[in-house]
Amino acid sequence: MLQCVIIDDEPLAREILVGYLQKSGLTEIAQFGNARDALAYLQAHEPDVLFLDIEMPEMNGIDFLKSLPQPPVTVFTTAYRDYAFEGYELGVIDFLLKPISYARFVHAIEKVKDFLQLKEQNTNLEQNGPEDKPDFIFVKSGVQRVRLAFDDVTHIQGLKDYAIIHTGSGKVVIKGSVKAMLDIFPPSRFIRVHKSFIVATDKIRRIEHNRIIWDKYQIPIGRNYKEEVARVLSI
């Protein structure tokens, strides 16, 4: 059961999310109409997930999230699409655009559940030694060591102190920053396209409006990475 906190200055928006949580069998433990009251609550409690509006009086959601030393897994909820890029830089796991449909809400919850479950496995990457082949690394989870082929990795998303490694068959969550991943995944095969994203260059097939479109994913291209992406892809 996920323990969820909702912060939104619009009563109707909170009501809709509460209804979605109840419909999904989740636990809504608190809701707030402003960031000030929520800040005091989060200093004393540790919920699993935070549904956070951005445009709020006194303190907006972005400043609020920055003020939390150890924020819970966060989903931004907003009527403004332009905030998605900044949200990913802050390590939010998903971005729900209002009006939020139930199907899209369920998709966000599944992403949260996947992350939390994989995080509990305490998985680590092992650096390749000189005797190892350059086309894979080993992932250590508990007492198991599993080979992770670079060919299978599509992209990597940074989420605060963790990285979500996406493959064609699933995901792996490990402790470590995106910057740390750059030391493990070869630059000849992977490119950093955003502060929070690394993408396998051979998986890039389509770019629209500063986003890499791949399967069900839309990966943002940060303004500081545009030139390098264009150079590597010769576009």
C-alpha cells in the first residue's frame, strides 16, 4: 500500500486525485492546499509518493521540492506542459498534465511502484575489469550476478540519488547518479541528452520538439545538450 500526500491549492484537483487513489486501492494519508502546511507535515513524516502541483500561492511546487532535503518519490501535477523539463531536472518520476485522466494516473502509479520495488532489491553495477568484454557489465542483486548487455539498454533516467536503467525487457534501479553512469556506459554507444537522461545512440530514431520519441517514452533534450546531440547524430 502506497502512502500518498497530495499538495494542490485547487480543491477540485485534490478531490479528483483522492478519488483516483481510492479507486486504485491506495492510501491517501494527507492533503494540503498550500506548500507551507505541507512542509511542516513532511518534516515529521515519510510518505511513499507526493503528488505536487506547481502553480500555487506563496511557494510554488518547484521551490517547495527544492526545499526538501530528502523528498519522497514525486509526481508533478500541473496545467502547464512547459514545466516538464524542469521537473525531470529535479528528479520527479512523472509529470501529469491536467485535466488528469484515470488511465494516465494509473500509468504514473505503476512507474512509482516499479521504482520502489526495484529500489528495495539493492542492486549495484560492477565496474568491468580489463579482462572483461566491453559490451556488457554485471549487475549484482543480493547474491546474484546478472549480465547486462549494452545492446539491451535503451536509456537511463536519473532520479536524485538513483538511476533507472531501461532495457528492452525491463528496468533496473541502482544507487548512483547519472554522472556516475557516464563512467560505466561507453561514450561511443551512449550520449547524455539531458541533466537526468542518457540514451543509447543506436536507439534514437525520431526527434520532435526537443524530445526523443522511442516506443512509449518521450525523453527531453536539455538546452545544454542540443549541440552535442546534433553533432553525434549529424542532424
